[in-house]
Amino acid sequence: MITLKNCSHAHQISVLNSEFFPLHIHPKDTHKSHSNSLFLNHCKLSFPYSWKQRKVRLGFVGGGIKAEMQSNPKTTKTKSTSQSVKALVTVKQSGGGILKNLVNGGIDGIKDFVGKTLALELVSDEIDPKSNSETKTKKSNVHKTETKEDDVQYEATFELPLGFGNVGAVLVQNEDHDELFLKSIVLDGLPNGPVHFPCESWIQPKSDSPEKRVFFSNKLYLPSQTPSGLRMLREKELKLIRGNGEGERKSTDRIYDYDVYNDLGNPDSNIELKRPVLGGSKQYPYPRRCRTGRNLSKADPLSEEKISNFYVPRDEVFSEIKQTQFTTTTISAGVSLVLESIDALLSDQNLGFVSFEDIETLYKEGFHLPPLQDNGLNVIQRLIPKLLSVVNDTQNLLRFDTPEALKRDRFFWLSDEQFGRETLAGVNPYSIQLVKEWPLRSKLDPQIYGSPESAITKEVIEPQIIGYCTIEEAMKEKKLFMLDYHDLFLPFVSKVRELEGTTLYGSRTLFILTEQGTLKPLAIELTRPPIEGKPQWKQVFTPATSSTSHATSLWLWRLAKAHVLAHDSGYHELVSHWLRTHCAVEPFIIATNRQLSTMHPIYRFLHPHTRYTMEINSLAREFLISANGVIERSFTPMKYAVEISSVAYDQLWQFDLQSLPNDLIYRGMAVEDPNAPHGLKLTIEDYPFANDGLLIWDAIKEWVTDYVNHYYPSPSLIESDQELQAWWTEIRTVGHGDKSEEPWWPNLKTPKDLIEIITTIAWVTSAHHAAVNFAQYTYGGYFPNRPTIARINIPTEDPSEIELKKLLNNPEKTFLECLPSQIQSTLVMVVLNLLSDHSPDEEYIGQNVEQSWLENPTIKGAFEKFSTKLKEIEGIIDSRNADYNLKNRNGAGVVPYELLKPTSGPGLTGKGVPYSISI
């Protein structure tokens, strides 16, 4: 031991290392010889606690040893027992909730207000061994730091004890009386770098929702891999989201549950507005919707009351940007108000247009409205300013946007070639199918519906199929195609004809593939079943020939096309669009939130594909498919519209056929061919929807494959994933419970199974919906091209002298009487314009990346590859549209096929593939 002398205290000093310390000579000792310098090595120095971790310089001074403490940044701090961590919190600055009360106070008021009300707790991913529960920090309140555009940022500081483990979750509580929108939380100061917590959620006041909200970090885990400290939170969060199935849901809830479609009617208002319950019965099978739990109707105990609460979980509601757009230009602005306004303006419900010039006036000079009361013009202008422009307030003129197809060719709708082109590149490319059997026969009961044999015979067709000797030869070479709305619509003909101002037939339309790759219509068959004591009636109409009846045949052909187009419009809106995308997808969204934790990799993958769908579906139930809503007022088959979609669900919907390749094969539009691009050989080479769609399908599938194989490297992980298996089981047995026993449901046992399932869901929510939605105004905005309803029978059905004479003397008037009325056409133009519009905050596939994907190098690389592929697809589609040889997408006056170009700007662009069904 060495004792330090000549110091204020004497201490024993231990040297713990072999470092030499040179003698430090104080200024007052500078006169002394440096030969007295001393170095110590391998000495044990013992320090008091306050000297620890400090460097000591020793020397021989004045006959004794003197020691000095010297500051060292690395060794002078007291050994810490905790670690300081900063939470950076981002809150949406506007949009109501906690901030709406602070408008007058400005941002300075927000600082104090939020600082007192938003409290955070950090949760370790390791379990507390003493309590066998989560390890948490003490609660800490946030304070404002800065404002960035639409966001306000706050901070909170935590002292984490050493050994706390990784922070795996943050508990959030809103202690004020208003909700707030929490965007994200980032923890800074942790050893392994920042930790991100995606939130994007409304936080309800503690008084309304006492449970603390939990947000997990971006690190994703399969259930079996969940860290011990997060397992109970993971299970508890899912339990809260499922709810207990009781009570009426409030707008602030975030509970996901199932119910049948029992809210489309309004029997308490008028018993005539009673509608059947869809779902839960053999008679009306249907997918499930989100449960609201409203009181039952007094007039119909099977239905819910028709009130304003069309509940969706709080986080499913539109963003502020989209909500603002809807408030001023779209359905939530109040289609009901549009209905009321148009009804008031046009009191004659059946008033049609007098001439085609009057129709074109809608786009050129404006639409003359009757005198308006209560400032009705301003009401409509406020509701739909982008759609209608006021030309002159004093003259009550409204003017519609000119649809793109009409801009390019004023007479496009008259062309038979355009009729065929739109089956391949129009708004409903999902109905055209290969003719596989001849003769054509109905599968309906002949005792009820009459003879099943089609009136389209060889004698009708063979004279028109130039270059082919027989029907059999044309079929062998796969040249005959058909739109078949016969068996689906025929059972509704009698009921629909009881309604005022409409009619219905069963129909078949036959096409032949020309050498130019286009479809030429050959024949239209319209059928009426036995009705009111009259026998079955059917007639075949063909394109006009050079016979003496050419002029009459021409107008009868046009009338027959109008009926078929009304059938196609109704089928498109009710089946291809509503049923196969909006309606069938809602159970997937509900199950995803109920059964997959937000830290589950498949939840994070599907989340962009579910955005806003439940909100737009609730608006559809309220305004579009409801009793006396837009569809019932203006589309075939009016009152029975959604009932027909139930029949289509029963007879036609299969999950496996929602896959694009499977759908094309099922309709005979493609065959498997391992040597062909995409593994399929298309029956029609120039099929724009299929050609572009397969590019998107393959890109999605490759991205899904990379993603799934990363998280599930072995089949055993699929079968042992309890959340994933519960998700798929619930989709089949509850969400689509009316079809739970069907054999075509895929198994979920291997990564390959999961890849096919997820690819199909991603396809339906993105490209399928885009293909049937964003060209609605392009082709339907000029309604003679796609009438949504046919109001009169063909004059040759039970012909009267008066009707035949009117046809001969004024065929244009007969044709216009068949088209939708002014009220119907105007309303449809409003709605189709709104549905075809892209929101400014639209999220397109391949653009926005989930934070969790960025933090995983494998997934980040896979997503970047996906994004690059989509950019390449944009160029491929542009080159195809520039190819003069592709007649279905290029030519004079032809609208290029851009519906499956991945990106778009806002507005009516006719292109862009959003992640989700958001309109």
C-alpha cells in the first residue's frame, strides 16, 4: 500500500492497471528539480467512492507522494442505473377531435392542452419475472416541440432502468374529453437506434374508452415468435377489437363484427320499402357486413331501423382530405340531397329527352332547369361543383363534363365495333365468355320459363360468319363469344314488369372474332317467359342487312342493343363491381382486424389493401343500393337489383375464381400454357383487360411470394400459426358463411396456399376494382352508350298498330323513350362521375411503403423490386396503346386502355390502380 501525504486527506491507493502516470509538478514547485519525477507501475491503489473512475497522477514532491484527480469524460460519470429515452409523438394538426376546440387559441393553445392530456407508457418485450406480467414504465405526459405542415410534434422523456429490455409497445391514454388522431410515435436514444410505432388511429377520451390503447413497434412477429412481454397485450388487443357482439355501436368504437344485410330497406317509412334480408338463409345467401346493432324495425322485425348510424370502426373512416372531397364533390355530400334536388327540379319522373341534341346540350350549352326555390341551384352547385358548372344563375343552366369517349368521337356509341370493343376494354370486361356448347340452351325449369332452346340457330348465324362454313368450325377455332344474361335475369322478368316505367328480358348476345382481333356482334336474343297468360316469347335481332327492311331492322337492332347494354350495366354495377369487390371483400377486412394482430406480417401486408373500403360500403348501403336509392331508381332491375346480386353470389361467386388467371380460364378466355407469357395463352390476343391485368397479377404475386416465403420458410409455420388459421377459418365459416361448405375453398397448409390467397385478395382490392370502376363516366357519362335501364318493350313483342306506327314514323322518339328518363340519366351521370374520381390522397400500388418493410432489408428489397416492376408496366401499357395493330386500344376516336396503369393524378383520369377499394 502507498499512503498519499502532503494532501488534505491521506488515502490508500490501489492501481488497477499497468498505466504509468508521470509526476505533475505544480507551479509552486517548478523551482524543484525534475529529477525528482516518479513513475508508478503495478501498484494497488484504493480510492474512496467519490474518486472511482477517475485518473490519478502521482509524483514525488517535497519528499512525499502527491496525488491529483484529473477529469476524464469517459470515466468521471457516476455509474448509471437508468437510460434516458425520448418519445417523439406526431399528432394530426387538423381534422376535429382534440384540436377543434383550440381553433381560436391557435398552436400555442395546443401546446399546453395536449401536454396535460396525452399520456404514454413504454412496455418492455420481456416479461417481469416477479409479477409474470408486462414490464412498464411510469406514465409520462407529452409537450409540444414544433409544427410541421399539417402535423404537430410532441415529446416525452422516460428513464428506462437498465435491464428493461427492448421497448415493444407503447400504451397511450387520452385524458381529455375530445378525441385526437395519433399518427406515429418514435423512440430515440435506445442502444439499437430509433424504434418506430405506426399508429394512424383515433384515440378516444379516457371517459369514453377507459382501456389504454396499445401500439406495437414495427418489428413483426408470428404469434409463436412473440416476445414474452407482449403476448398478453397481443391477445388482449384482439379481444377488444372483436367486442362481445352486443349493443349498438357508436361512431367512436373500433369494434369489428359481422351481420347480415338487413338495413337496406326502410319499412318504417313505407312498407313498400321493405327489402329481404340478404345473408343467413338459403333463399338469399350473401357475404356479411359490419355489425351496427341498431334497434329492429317496428314494421319488419327482421330488419334494422333505417337511421343515420351506418357504423364503421373509427379508424376506417375517410381521411380528412378524402372526407373534404366527399363533402363537396362526392356521395357523402349527400346523394340523398341530390336525389331530393333533382326530384324537385324535374317533377315528371318519366320525362325523357326529346332529341339527341337535347342530350348533347348537357355538355355544350347546359341543362335548363325549372325555376328553383330555396336557392336550389346553389345547393346543387355546392354539392357537385366539379361535376356541374353553373353557366348563368338567372337562366338556371347546369353543364356536365363531356365524357372522354364522346370528346374523341361524337358517334362512337353507334358503332357495332365499339359495342364489341367495350366487352374487352370497357368498364365491364368480366362478362364476355367463349361459347363452349352448341346449341345454346337454358338451364331453367321449362315448366316455368318455357322452352330452353335458344332462338339463335345455325340458320341465323352461319350466313354472317364469313370465312367459316359452319358453327362447329368457328367453335373449334374458338371464334364465338357471348354475353349471357339469360338465366340470371329471366326469373325476374315477371316481377320487374310489375314496376312502373321499366321492363326486362333475359338476353344472349353472340359475337365472332374477326381477323383484325375485334369482336363483331352477330345476334341478340331477347326472351320473355310465360307471363299473364301469354306464352313464352323470344326473338333474335341481327345487324341490319341490305334487305328492304333495312331501316326498320337497323332501329330494332339499336333497340335490342339498348336492352342488352342495360342488362350489362346492371350486371356490371351489381355483380362485377359491387358484389365481387366491395361486398365480397368486407368479410376479409373484418376478419383481418379481428384475428390478425397489427404485429402480424400478413396484417401489415393487407392493411394498405383495406383502407376506406368499409366506409365507402356503408355509404353504398345508405345511398346507392338501399331501397329507393340510386341503383333502384335508375338501374336494371330497379327494386330487385340487390336481390339479383344475391342470386349471382349463390350461383356464380367462388373465391378461387376471383384469381385473374382462374377467371380467364373459367370463361374460356385463356388456357394454361407453360410456354406462354404468364403461363396462359389468351383466346383473344388483343384483350386489353387481360393483357394488362396479367402484368399486374404477376407483379403482385411475385411481391407476395417474396413476402410470404420470408416469414414462412416452412409449411409447419403456416399450420401452427393460430392467428392465420383463425383468420382463414372465420372468412370461410362466418364472413362467407353461406358458402362455408363449398369444395372450392383453398386449403391453408403451405406457403403456396397462402401466396395464392393473399395474391387473390390483393388483386381484387386493387386492379379488379380499378378495372371496373374508373371508366364508368368515360363510357356511361353519355348514357345512350350505356343506358342503365330500358323503359319500354321492343315494339315487336305483342306488337300494336300504334307502337309499330310510332316506330316507323319516328324511330328516334321510340329509341329515346327506351333510354333512361331525365331524372334517371341525370342522377346516374352525377354518381358515375363521382365514382370515377380519384381522391388527391389516393394511395396507388407500389408507391407508399410500410415502415416495417423499410426496416427489414429482405422485405425492403422485395418491395423495391415490386415498385420497379410497376413502373415498367406503365411503359409497356403506353407502348401497347401506341400499337396501331391493336384495334381494341388504338384507332381513330378510340379511348386508349389505361385503366390498369398503376399510377394517376387526382380527378377523372381513367387510369390508376389504388391499393384499396376507396371509392
